[in-house]
Amino acid sequence: MANVVVVGSQWGDEGKGKIVDWLSERADVVVRFQGGHNAGHTLVIDGVTYKLSMLPSGVVRRNKLSIIGNGVVLDPWALLKEMAAIREKGVDIGPENLRIADNAPLILPLHRNLDKAREEALGKGKIGTTGRGIGPAYEDKVARRAIRVGDLAEPAVLADKMTTLLLHHNALLRGLGMPEVEGDELIVQLNEIAPEILPYAGPVWIRMDEMRRAGKRILFEGAQGTMLDVDHGTYPYVTSSNTVAGVAAVGSGQGPGAIDYVLGITKAYTTRVGSGPFPTELTDDVGRGLGERGREFGTVTGRPRRCGWFDAVLVRQSVKVNGINGIALTKLDVLDGMAELKVCTGYRIDGENYDHLPASSLRQAKVEPVYQSMEGWSESTQGARSWAELPATAVKYIRRIEELIEAPVALLSTSPEREDTVLVHDPFAD
């Protein structure tokens, strides 16, 4: 049985939630392997909208095991709030269908406060974080001072770790002119929430290994997108974790042999939230039109997304660094009714041609896109469930994208609804 990794091939917001939900019907386990609650997934099922930011998308399906892996940084208060909101919509969530890695680091209130204070201090040079404490939490993990989920069961360990943690954070806060954190108060808060989190905690890598050996299908779910990867993205305007497919194994406690197929979720145009370079960005009426038709507002932040033409250079780069086997092309219907479309086929920087996005932030800021114009279509593609229902010019657009990014379309999404999907190749069949 094939195990599939789902990653975003652009700057996130490609529609991973709907695709993961659609694939989860074929999976036995859905595991979230990195990121935090700074990324959002929107699912529309039978007219009901579910907005998830930390819970794996498989949680809305019955008889599926959802796992939050060790690569995730976990805000326990935000998680409980999200669980309560999903339960109100009739979804059952309990330790029998949701497990949390006991070695996952926690996001604490001090992380959120530090995140916001730093962004304010940067002013115009701010990165554009969500202010949810993701970056500071990952910093503490790497510096070996993080408090982890399993520590909630060890009061003595928790107290010692808090002392070490605050030695660092209070020094930072003093430097920023902010009030210091009282450790005893934070420990009280953690002890209060511990009984609600610990029933879900455990060594999830053991459970996953058992299920994989039993031939169960595992769906690895990533957050954000490749171009927000801390190594391979538009640094420093990136997230604080690796978002590429290779980290699916690391972030869930499995070996690389557990991955059989990598599916890259790819929007039929390009969007970005926050600061940073965006070669194909459109600041005119065309860009605003894409945003309005595509309802391009962040699931978590509500911030409007920057919109632009499809960037084949960017996606081809994602195909290479992720080892993408096929893409799921989403939001094709947003392009309906546009007489002319453009696709970025190359970059020009200071008169020199580039076939990739260079690592230099200076060169990234200078990129001039090279476009190919293509004929649009007047017919509607919304809700199409087969190639035969698509206009010939839409099919031509898709085929050109495949050529440019050097990867085939495995799935085509034509609306937010779960069943409005054209299956070309089932990733689980490999």
C-alpha cells in the first residue's frame, strides 16, 4: 500500500485542505508533520465549512486516525479551542482518533508575545508572521530548551525546564523593554491544561510503524508551501520550519522508506500572504479580480492574499526539491471568463536569464518575469468531474503547465466541494 506526502508547491494557500480531505477517504492514517497553527485549511463538506489550523484534515472523517507529529509546534490552548469548534459541528474527537507526539514542543504565551514584539520592532522590515509564536517556539526547540508535550506529566522536570527557558526569554524581554514572565504563573497554567492534553499524548512513531507494517495507508500532511521553507524558500521571508516533503519522515518518526508518492498541491495562479518577493504579482485590476473570485483571504489571519499569474519557474523548482511525482491543480475555475492568461516561463535579472529562483534575496527582489500569453476560456469549469467537461483551451492551459513544471497533473480540483475533483492518477495506487 502506497503512503503519500502532500506538500504545497508555492507559498501556501494552494488548497491542501480539500485535497487532503479528498485523499483521506483512501487513507487509514493522516499525520501532520510540521508547522503550527499559523497555517489554515478550509474544508467544505456537504455544505458545511470546517476551518482547521492544527488538527489534521482527516479528523473530520469517521474511522480515521489523525496524528500530530513531533515536527509540529503545539499551542495546547489553541488546539483545545479548535477541537471545541469542530465538535460543535458534529465531529467526534477523542484519544481513539487523535494522537499527539509526546516529543512535540509546546508554544507558550511568552512565544506569542515575543513574536509580536519582534515584528513591531522590525517596522517596515517585518517578515509578516502571524504572531502566533511559531518562530520563537522552533528557536527554543533547536536551542534544546523547549518544553514538550510529555513534560506536562512530569512536574519536577517542568519546573526545571521553566527555569532554563525563562533565563533566556526574560533576558530578551528586558532588552525589548517588556515585562518579564513569571514562571510560577505559567507553570500553574500548564498544570491546569495538562489533564486535557495528556490523554492524547504518546509515542506516535510506534503506532505509525505498527500500522505501516500492517499495510495501512498513511497520508502525510504538510502546512504552508515550499517557497516558505526555511532552507529552500524566499529567505528570510519564510516560516520557521522545513515544509518540503523530505521532512515528512523526520517530523513523524518514520524512515524515508515510508514515503512512496509526493503530491504537490498547486494553484492555477499564484498567491502569497505577507512580505517578501513575488515575481508574478499583479497589483492591478486583474490581480484584484483574481483575489475577489478566488476569495483569497487567509484562513487563520483573514489577511488578503497577494495575487499573480502562474509561475512555472517557481513550481518547477518545487518539483525538484520535493521530489514531486504529480501535482493536484486547484482553483482552475477562478480563471473562468478571462480572455487572456499569462504563464511565467523564465526570469530575467539584470539582463541575464534564469531558470530558477536564486537564493540571494537581492537577486530575488530584482526578478523580472518572462511571460507566455495563452488564450483563456469563457465557459465554466466549476464543478467539472471529468476531462470531457473542460473547455479545450482549459485543457491546453493545463497541458502547458505540465510541460513547464516537468510533472503531470494527478488531480484537478474545480471547486471547494469534496467531490468536484477530476482523478487522473490515484497516488495511493503506486
